[in-house]
Amino acid sequence: MDINNTQKYEKMIKAATRPSPVLKDTVKAFAVGGGICVLGQLLLTAYSKVFENEQSAKTLVSVTLIFAAAVLTGFGVFDKIAKFSGAGTLVPITGFANSVVSPAIEYKTEGWVLGLGAKIFTIAGPVIAYGTVASVIYGVIYWITTLF
């Protein structure tokens, strides 16, 4: 591609794309992500009143948020919330639940083994793999620094 065609192409791209409303998108992402976190805190407060063991309450909050995100994904509501808020739904636990349930729904027609079983972690798999590798590296670095 020569320089004139590259410049023409760049002009065409600029003309076809509209600028992103960064401030508006940031506020929506912050509001929805913050809302999910507030919901988690409210659940923790409520569960802490029921359970004496704080760890049980924290575990139940995680389970509740994962279950809610999975159910909302199944009914197509989570996708609408994500479309509205963008990165706001990527609060780790709800975003992870969505990333597991979405491929499961999409590939269920291909069968249990080659569809659901093979594709369920297509989005979440790299997160799990790189997260595990990063945690091992961090653990080794932490271990080495505590030796001295």
C-alpha cells in the first residue's frame, strides 16, 4: 500500500468513526461496578448477622454474586447491563461468572462433550491460566524476599 492510499484510508476511518464519550462511559462503568460492589457489601453485612463465622459470610457473598450473574446471563439481562455500562460489569467475580456461562449457552447446541465441555472455558480459560501463572510467580518472589 503506498502512502497516498494509507492517508486516504486513515481519512476514511476518521470520517466513519465517531468519538467515544469517554466521560459518560467512565461514569456509567463506575456506577454499575460500584453498584455491584455495594451489593456485595450489603450482602456481607446481612450474611454477617446470620452467620457468626465471618469466612462463611464472605463465601456466601461470593456464591450469591456468582449465582446472580450466571442467572442474569442465562436470561440475557447481564448482557444488557454490560452493553450499558461497558467495563462496569467486569468486577472480577460477576465478570468471571458471565465469561463461563456465556460460552456454555452459546455452544450447548453442539452437545455436552464437543459443545459445552470443550467450549465452556474459551473466555475464562486464559484468565485462569495466566492468573495461576502470575500467582505462582508472585508467590516465588514473595518467598524469596522473605528469606532475607
